[in-house]
Amino acid sequence: MRTFRPAVRWPGHTTDVNAIAFDRAGGRLASAVSDHTVRLREAATGRCLRVFEGHTDEVFAAAFHPDGTRIASAGRDRAVWLWDPASDQEVARLPGHTSYIWSLAFSPGGETLVSGPGDSTVRLWDTAPLKARYQARREAVALQPEAERLVERLLAEKTDAAAVAAALGAGRSLSEPRKHAALRALLRR
């Protein structure tokens, strides 16, 4: 950094590197490359550990899941790809954008991935395993009758949906799943 000269050059890239992302520990980095690949490297040595292939056009963004078990990548092909860095396998391909994707970021806990495309929109992707999402959905359905009764009671007291939402948010005796169920019940009214 002090000399503004390259300290090391790593072989393997024959086209532009559009983005680099470090894992949380700083031991690995992923590069998003114009040759339609994502490369995983050891940060200290530059040794290439994996080359992820599948994108059909330039890759503009890469991000590590906070626990390091997934790498997300995206680019001109308008899809977000999830990779398993341990096995070199594609985990998922998330289509839906109508324009190239410039940026990706995981939430601090890794439960959400956000993608920023060139069409002035933002998408939030749920990264929880399918089994966990189905379980959460079943729990939400089970809480629905209780949540609707609570919302009815609070509306009778407060008569204003905003005041009910504020009371639900401030309610320390409610568990998070119960708060979410009650807020969903309020929104359905």
C-alpha cells in the first residue's frame, strides 16, 4: 500500500477481475471474473482452490456467506448463483432479475442475501435451508389463530393499526415468532 506497486501477481486470470470478496476469517478470497467464472483462492499464497463454472456471461459480484459455507456470485447473466466452496458444486441458481447484477451482500447472520441489479431494484433472498423455511411456515400457521385474537383485542383497545403495531413491537412478553404472526395478522386486516 505504501509504494502503490503490486506486491504479488497471481496466475490464472486471462480477463478482467471485476470484484474480490474475502471470507470472514480472511483466509480465502473469491474473484468475480469476466471469463464467466468465480475463482476461490488462498489469500496468503494466491493458490487457486476452485474454479466455479456455470455463469453464461461476465461475473460482476461475489460474496461469502458469513459462515464461509457458501459463495454467492452474479453478473451479466441476470442470475444469482450459490456455490459450495468445499465441494466445487453449484448449490442453487436464483433467476428473476431483468438486468445484470452489480452487487451482492449477505446480512450479518447470513439469513438474507441482497442483490443489486442495473434496473434500479433490490432483491432480498432467503438463504435459510428449505427444511427450516417449511418449519417456520408451519409454526406461523399454528400461531395464526392466537395472533388474530391478540390483534382483535389490541384493536378494540387502541382503535388504530399504527398504535397496535407499536404495542406489538414494544411487547417484551411476546416471543419473536408470536410478534411476527401478530404483525402479519394486523397487515391482513
